[in-house]
Amino acid sequence: MAIYAVGDVQGCFDDLREKLDECEFNPNKDKLYLTGDLVARGPKSLKTLRYLFSIRDSIITVLGNHDLHLLALAHNKEHRRNFGVSEDFQKILGAKDKIDLLEWLIHQPLMHYDLMQDTILCHAGVYPLWSLKKAFKCAQEVEYALSKEKKRQKYFASMYGNQPNLWNENLEGDERLRFITNAFTRMRYISKTARLDLKFKGQPRRKPRTLLAWFDYPNRKLSDTKIVFGHWAALGHFKKDNIHCIDSGCVWGNELTLIKLAD
Ligand SMILES: [Mn+2]
């Protein structure tokens, strides 16, 4: 058995299949980790979802911001009106197997921890002030909010927004869930006082001096644990200490990154 990890597929189904064929991925004995954002700008989001659903017992994926956006649109009429629905998402929302696909997607976690490899899989990163236990607990709070129909409505109604941008144990309700969601699925840079900056998306060499990549935060709590993540196409395939970004921007015409995590 081998464990592979692949970066943000974003509907690039053909690239995914090509990479899996190249490494001779066998869903009957291998495992595939995905950094989330299975759907979005790519041309074949529905096909990607259907394929991953069909091999769901052989994969572990986490939720990315685009996955959550799709789920929010599916659950909230007002969001559909306000944001519009892309052609690719319309195909999913109109598919006859939509319920199976979206119910499966909504039950995916925000982070996965592989004990054997001491490796975390998540979409954007782990907030630097969180320990493993804290990160887990926070992720579970959002996963719980997504688990039941009534709670979901409330969660999606208030999911969007960049505030609050600083973690505080006393955050409650919608604000707490929004912060946790943003940290796991949208974070790239933070300030020197650990405030999320969700606006700047460029490469570290172009960043304003006041910002740090989240993984460069001094005394980051999880620096001993390997973190595999995506979301940051401008960073590309990037490895430094225990940090491994595998979003090489496949949806922007670059190659999809697939790595082997273990044999
Ligand atoms: Mn993303």
C-alpha cells in the first residue's frame, strides 16, 4: 500500500486521472489524500466529484474554500442570487446524483491527522497559535455545525466574511465558526500579532513587510508536525522544514502536484 497526496484539483479531472495513472494508483490497495478544493474553476468539477465519490473508501480529503462555497450555494438561495452560480457549479447543482455527492462532500473534515506519518492534511494551513489538540477541536466544531440540516443553514448564512481576524478562546457562535473556517480554508498570511490577512494572495517575496506566511510565525505550535496543504497557488509546490504546499495551480494551466507520502 502506498499513500499519495494530491493538491487542489479544482475540477481538473483529466489532470487528476493522468497523475493517478502515472503512479499506477490502485484504489483497491493505495490511499489518496487530497488537500481539498476538489471543485471550482476547472472544467470538470462534476466529473471530479463523481470519480472521487466512486473511490471514496480509498481517499481522504479535507474541505477547501471552494468546496464550502459550492455547499453554501446548494444550501442557501440568497447566496445563489448574490454570488451567481458558475456553469460548472450549475452542472453539479442540477445533477441527478447531487444529493449523494454533496452529502458526501459536506461530511468531509477540515483537517485529517495521520498518526503513523505524524502528518496533518488540511486545505490552507493550521493557525500558528493552535496545538494539535486545539486544531482538532476547532475543526470538529465546524464539522459538527455542518453535520445537521438545521445547523447548516445557520452556518452557511454567516460563513462569509473576513472578521474576526484574531483568535480568542472566548469567540462564540457564528464568529467563532467563521474564524476557524477562514483559518483552515483561506489563510495564507498573518500579521506579526497573528491576525489573519485574507486579502494579500501573492508570493512571499512580494508580501508587505507587515505580513508573514502563516508557517513563518515565530514559535508556531505545530512546527514539529508535518503539514501538507494546498490553497496557495502563488506559493506553488513548496517545501520547507515540515511544511509542504502541494497546490501548484493546476487550474491555472500548471501541472497538478502528486507526491508519495508513504510506501
Ligand atoms: Mn482554496
